[in-house]
Amino acid sequence: MALTEATRAMTSVQIPLYLRALGADVTQVGLFFTLSAIIPLVLLILGGWLSDSLGRLRAIAIGSVAGVLAYVIFAMASSWQGAILAPAFLAVAFALIRPSYRAFLADQTLPENRGRIFGSAETITNITWIFGPPLGGFLAQNYGFERLFFATGLACAVAGEVILLMARTNPPAAEPPAAIPSLRSLRTSLIEMGALILSGGVITWLLITDGVRDVAFRTSFELMPVYLKDIWGLTVQDIGFLDGIFGVVLVATSYPAGWLCDKISERFALVCGLAAVLASRLAFILVSRFWGFAFSWSLLAIGVALMDPAIQSLISKGAPQRLRGICYGLLTTSWGLISLPSPWIGGLLWARFGPRAPFLATVILGALTLIPAWTKLAVPKASPETTKDARPTA
């Protein structure tokens, strides 16, 4: 998973710049990310369901193959319109890998330790955010974007091979039993998930509050590297170093954030994380030098570190084991549907009201989630956690 995360770390801030190099303007960059978000929304539910049916590791291995194809397409694109094919394969990879990985961790952990386990796992994978972005910036600036994408494709291939070996030689005891996927089992899972979402419990409110949060954050996130380069003249490598600073802070704070979930509560960690991200966006538009932007990036890392374990723990405690894969996939799909036009809207706000407008919109919208998150996102006393069928090891 660290290798898989490394590919994302090396390319996430470079893709908007690559699109600009291919001739896309700021509005088209926002439109690209809006269009590229459609396919994951279609596939995430199926990816989570396949994880529940085929097994977590098998689903991750299949997703790795799709990741290789995506980066090869990026490397060979001759226009920003041609590059739109790459996110289709990245979507397949994301839909299979992300729900499976999170469900895999939840399957093998005890509820009282889950926040720390998620925090520890995030620490390990997020180490790649220390060296990945600077390395990505170095490769893009000195050897070109094409070689950067070929390198990340190779890393994805190695990750897939490791997962295949792991699935063959050491199948995890806590994985749900493999079954042949069928339309009937998909229908049954969707009906059960629908009932869970409409129940008015923690899953319902997590869907609402985190959906608004996702709209707010995605209005400006993909425009951050464009703002740094076009407005303040930072180089591609400078932006890579900023993401590297983000990685250092993220790694340093992920485990303490998981500990905070277990010792106090998931909602406390989540609200603190939301506040940190909103503060980071405010700092981002108020500073003008590299180290000011580094401070903003650090606040963003603290916010992400606090929110991620809290959200994953809440989902795992709000859904039974047999539905964990599809639950992670369905909730991510729902958030994505709500935020689908956000990058494009952010580009329009930039064009009409100035480059700071998308970031101010993020702060205003994000602040609306603070009170519902605190009042509604408490772990239910009668959790649907099913421990009799699982054999957690940590």
C-alpha cells in the first residue's frame, strides 16, 4: 500500500501542472477534475461489493493492474483531452483498492484499538508523502512528465505483485469468505446499505456532514498548485517540496490522531481536523512566501491526519463486517456525487471573482459542518459490529 500511495504522492500536485503544459486553461483544469470524478462514482459501489465477495487482497491486486494502465495513458497523452482517459483506469484502481484496504484493516482489529490501527496504517503509507512529492517534482522538472508517469506505473506494478504473493501465501483469517459475485447478492447488499443510510444513525449523519465538507474542500484543492505557480511564481519543484512538508507533518501526526480517536472520541478528532483544514485555507490566501505556504500545508496535514482515522473508525463501527467493503464504497460515492461539480465551480469562481475566491468559498462552506459533526457523529451504543464471525488480531 505504501508503493501504491507513493504513485499518488508523486503525481497529485503534478497532474494540474501537466494539464497546463498540455494547453489547458484554469477553467479546463477544473473541468478535467470534475469529469474525471464521474467514473469513480459509478465504480466505487461495485468495487466495495467485489471486495466483500472476492476478498480484500484479490480486489487490491486487480486494482493495481488498472493503476499501471492509467499512468501509461498519462505518459502517452498528447493533449489534455486525451489525458481524460487515464482517470478512467485510476477510477477502477481507486474503486477496488481504497474500500478493500480500509475494510481489510477493520476486519482484523478490535473496536477499542481501531483508531490507533487506522492511524498507524496511515503513518506507514503516508511516509511516501515525505519523499514522493519532491521526487515527483524532481522527475517532472528534470526529465519531463512522461518519465514521471512511467516511473509511477512501474511502482504500481510492483505493488500489485506483492499483493498477489501475499494473497497466495498468507490469506488473512479475518477476511470474509470468498463467494461468486452475483446480481442477487449485489441487490441484497444495496438494500441493506440503503436501510443503514436511512436509519438516522451515525452513517446517515456522516454522509451529510462529510458530503458538505467534500464539496467545500474540492472547490479549491485542485487549484492550489495552479495558484502557487501562476500567482506567486513557485516552480514545479518548489510545489513538490511543499507537498513533502505536508508528508512530514502527516506522518508525525497520524498515530497521535488515531490515539485521540480511541481515548476521547472520533467526533472530537473529526471536528478538530475540520477546524485545522479551514485554518489552512485561510492561511493559504493570506501569505505570500514559501514558508508561509509551508505553514498552510502543515495545517492541512494536521487536519487530514485528524479526520481520516476518525471517519474510517466511524464507518467501521456503524456497519457490520459483511457490508464494510460496500459501505466504504457507497459512502465515498455519495460524497463524490455531492462534490462532483466542485472543481469546475472553483475554476469559475477564480475566473469571475479572482484567484482567492475558491479558497474563501471553502472556508465558508466548511464552517457549516462543524456543529452537525459535533452534535450527531457519536458512535452508537448498540454498534452493528459483528465480532462473532471475525477474528481480529489487533
